[in-house]
Amino acid sequence: MSTMFQKFLGCPVAFLLKIGNCFYKHKNFFLAILIYKIILLLDSHHFAARANLATAYFEKGNLSTSIPYFLSVLGDDYNNAWWHNYLSQAYQKNGHYDKALNEAWQAVDLSGGAQAHQLNLAYTIYEVSDEKGLDFIKQVLTKWYRKYPQSGIAQQCYRSFFYDKNFTRSNQDYVESLFDVFAPDFETVLNDLNYQSPQDIANILFEYCSSHKRLSDLKVLDLGCGSGLCGKYLAKKFSSCEIVGVDISSAMLSVAASKKIYKELIKDDIEHYLLHEKRKFDIVVAADVLTYFGTLDSLFAGIEKVLDDKGVFAFSFSKNEFNAKEFFLTPSSRFVHSFHYVQNMLSKHGLKLLLSNPKTLRKEGDKDVIGYIVAAIKS
């Protein structure tokens, strides 16, 4: 036995736990796991060591290894919804789909419908349905919707599988909850999905504005600004522009504010904001925003209203490859649109198409999301 290991065995458990937690906090999961295992050699029933070991294996990506530890923790703390949440994700990634759905539902029910657990259930349902089909998830989806009919997340997920022609835009509570929960890791996740729409939108705007000698003192409106990805690239391309950002998520706006590139950040629903805004803008951008709107009539009317004459609207949208509908809510709870419908909506609201570049917008699981980067001018 090494001298270092003997020294660790001689340390008080409370001290070892602090060391392990420090390693965990700094994402050194290998050493955190080692320390937690040493604690369990000294005290095999130590709850915090078992719980932290389970989550450390989970965060390290050893999901199958984390499962028995989560089960052990649940034996002592069954009513803690988070253990069920973690366990559902571990089961799902290891192909135990029945167990994944059950644990995700337990997390929702034990928490009384907490939004973070409802989002986890929504993602579990979508990912399991992708593997096993609608019939496999129908029972838990229906049970969830019947028990929490007022939940925007439950409504959104239910209608993603059971088409409702009257459901023409995403539930505001769903969108706000989604981005409030994912704000801290949002940009890391998008980077992993190869999401480049903000760069593409900034590039086409810079090319157009350069050719028309419109590079300075531009007023820009960033709709659904999120964490400020579009704003970041626009600020690099147009150094003297003034950017106003609008988003429904306060957590996202906090991240955007930290970039110090926006003249103003406003928490509001986009359509509501456009209806009441009196200012005019030279540029309006909307990266990955249309995915939360089915019908675009009201949205595009608002954009026409705030665009100055010869102002440019640049945006991305996902192509409807599911059916012949003008717009369609997919099982992933995102709207897709036909190109013909988008073009008609632009024309209806005085926006002339400048360009439309077909592009892979991002990954969704192992699949490419095909869509367009579009620019239109107010004619």
C-alpha cells in the first residue's frame, strides 16, 4: 500500500469529503471519484460519498457505472426527485427505456411538477420515442398531460405528438422555462451541435451592408437574443452599431449582459414587444427563433413595423421535411416551415427576399437539421 494512500486512510472522513467535493467542483471527476471511494472504504454507508460518487460518475460520462450508486442512494432518499432525474437519464442512455420513462415521471410527480423535471421528462419522451415509437411513450405522456394540464411544458410536449392545428406558437411558459434551465450551459451545448447560424447571419449582413456602404451607426434589433451569440458576432462586424436585445428568459439575458455588447436588454415576449415598440431599426435579426412560432403572420407584421425603410431582416428557419404543411410542430417540440410559406409571409409584409442559403443549421441527436439562412429588405 502506497504511503500517500495510507495517509488518506488516516484522514478524517469529513476532511476527505471536502477534498473530494473540491475536485468535483473543479470538474476533476477522476480524483473526486478516487476520494469518494476511499471514504467508502472507511465507511461503506456514508451517504454523501455514495451520492457524490453517483453524480461524479454521471458527470464524467460513466452513466452505466452511476446506475447502481443512484439506486443505492434512492434506498435512503427515495423522495428526492433529483436522484430519479439523474437515474432516468442514465437508463435512457443505456437503452433501458421503460425504466427511463418511469424514473423521469417519478421525478416530476415527487417534485409536484417542478419545471426542471418536466423538461427532463419531455426530453426523455422525445428521445425514447425516436428509438421506440409513439406507442411506447403514449401512456406516460397522456398520464403527465392529464395530471398537469396547465403546465406549458406538458402542453407543448403533448401537442408535439398529437397534432393540433390550433396550436400555432410555442407556449411562453415552456420557452421561458427551457432557456432559464439551460442558460448556464447553453453555448457549450450549441457548440457541440455545430450551431453556426449567428456567424452566418452576421456574415451575410456584413457582405450586404459593405456593398451598400452601410457599416456605421446602425441600429440593430436582436430578437430572441438568448445568451448574446448573434450580438457577439454583429458587434465584431459592425463596431459602431447599437444593439437592442429582446428575450423571454431572464437567465439568458443575464448571460447576454455579461458580454457588455448590448445597448439595452429587454425581457419580453417577442410579439408583444414588437407590437408596442415605437423605435425603428436598420437591421432585425432572429437566429433560431422561428422554431418557436408556427404561424408567422403576426411576427412578420411586427418586424415590418419596426424596420426602417430599406432595413434588412436576417434570420434562420428549419425546413419542413415531414409533410406538405406550411408549418408543423415536430416531436422535438420545434416548429418547421415550408420555404414557400416563409416566402409568402415575407411578401405579404413588404419584405423582399435578398437571399436564401440552404444549410445544415445544427445537429439534433445524430440527425442534421436542414434549413435556410435568409435575408430580406423592407421594400
